[in-house]
Amino acid sequence: MIWTGDVNRAYALKAEVGLYDTTLRDGEQTVGVVLGPQQKLAIARALSEAGIERIEAGFPRVSEDDFEAVRLIAAAGLEAEVWGFSRAVEADVKALVELGVEHSVIEAPISDLKLDALGVDREAMLERIVYALSFAAREGIQVCFFGVDGTRADPGFFETVYKTAVEAGAREVAVVDTLGIASPEAAADLVGRTREWLDVAIHWHGHNDFGLATAAAIAAARAGARWLQGTINGMGERAGNANLGEIALALAALYDVRTRLRLDRLRALSELTGVELEAWKPLYGENLFRRESGAVASQFHDPPSIEPYSSELVGARRSIVLGKKSGLDSIRIKCEELGIDLPEERRRELLAEVKRLGVEKGGLVTDEEFRALAHRPSI
């Protein structure tokens, strides 16, 4: 089902990678997206059934709806671990305690750019982090410290903050590329250095502002990140978060690392978010297994010759579509698909008619239009 050859074999990873989904919190920050409590519960169930190990149910103090969504998801008995989200603020942690959430990310900005914008100095932020994390730990919450804008933080302060967070009770830490500015090489370097300082599980949280979120996540895994955070569809602010489906597909197909994510569930799961995707998007795109080109249609019978992985792997359907770029094989395959019996000379005429109509429409010729053309009298 995967036909990528041997070119990547030398770069296979020996890594154990878990997937942490933040669609219900960071993904909902996509402009114009609003997910209600019941919709979030349905997405959480689908995420768990698809094999996601950890689900961030939301930030309870954002709104009553978010509080209710976290309550519903925490009580749903999912196989996946349910995580909350909190700032390094006592009231946020108390909301998690009230909801009975046993695992949570606790965030704090750590770059000077963020601290200056908030009017908070480094020492004051460190005090907040220590207080919030130690309070959460005393309440029995498994904490992952999340240093906002960590990739733009002063390296010395980054090290101090993360060591302090673990001393205060964090059992895991997330290296956070809030604005998606880290190259894959930088992501690997920062994760690697964090591993040298700390004996705890490390997460990587990245965004896609430069189109490198998937590459950076895989580089982080190579450097020892145990958990990769992201969203379904790559939803999120600006250019979005790292796309967990893309990451899982790339890890499996290119790096020989298997995650628990069921790739064949992702298209249906994507539809639950209500977000429309580009037709050419990896894994999810409508056009991945649709063929218009006549040159490619001539090889349609042999999927490994024209596709890097099978449609079944990602729960998609292969199809031929017709338009300006069609060829005789396109016409033959479409006739067979629709049960239309035509002699070869008529197929040649029909190809010319299909190309003409495709140009006139500036798009594809539908099956209904093709039937009508096929049943016209020959010229």
C-alpha cells in the first residue's frame, strides 16, 4: 500500500512517537471556526477511535461552552488520555481541578518579545510558573510545561525556565514554536539540547507559517521528541498548526515509524470540523486520486506507477475525471465505468467533444454531460 521505493531507507528512524491532538483548542483558533460542546465531544470520540493517544479537550476558562466541552469529554470514557489547557494562573488550574482533569498543559510566554508585550519581566514570569506548576502538581495533575514562543526565547533563559518548571513539578515539557519560525534543523537542535538538560518526556508543538511544520515535527522526533502536537487538517491560527495526519503518513511511509493513528479514518474525521480543504492537500485532498491527464490515465490500471501510496491507505476512492487534459484512455475508462459501449472511432470523436466542452466550461466535464455527449449522433 506504500510505494516509495528505497530512497529513504537510509534515513529510517528508530523512534517511539505518540500523537497529541489540539484541534479542540488550538485548532478552534482558526479564524471563523466555532465548535460547540457536542461537536467537540463528537470530534473527541472520533479522534480516540482513530488512534490518537492524547486529546487536548480545551481551555475551560475561555467560556462556559469550553468548560462544558471539557467536562463532557473528560467524562466520556475515551481510550485516549484527556488533557486540559491552562495558563500559569491559579484560577485556570482550579478550573481543571473542579473538572477532575488529570493531565494538562500549563503555558507561559518566555520570549522577551512576548514578555515585553505583556509588561512582565523574566523574574515575575518565573514566579508565576513555579506557583502554578507546583499548585497543579499538589492537586495531582500531570503537568506538561509549555513555554510559549520558546523558539524565539533567549537560549539561557529558555534553559533556566525549563529546568525550573521540572523542579516545580512538571513531568513533561513542550518545546513550542508558536510562530512557526524554526527550521527543521533548529527544531532538532532545540529538542536535542532540552533532552540533554532534562530527564522527562518532550513534546514538539509547531506551526506552519513557513510551510515546514511537518518537516520540523519529524526533525523533532529524530532528535528525541516523544510527543508530537498538532491538529486535524492542520487547523489553527494564521497558517495553522502541524498536521497530525501528514506527520503520521510521512513517518510511516518515509521513515518507517508507525503511530497508532488510523489514516483511513482521517477523511471522515476531517469532515466533522466543517473546514474546507484545498483539493491538492496531502492525505485529505479531493484530487489526490482523481486523474484528468490522459498520459496518467494510460497507467491508471497500475496504481504504484502513478501514486506513492494507495487510496485505501487513507480511505479515499480512485477515479477518472474528464476535461481539457483527457486522452483516449480517459474516454475508454469512463465508458467502462458508466457502462457505455462505443466503437473506438466514436471514442476519438468523443474525446474532441470532451476537450472542447472542458475548455468552454473552464473546468471538468461531469458524468451527466459525458453521457449526453456520448449519446449524440456521430457527426
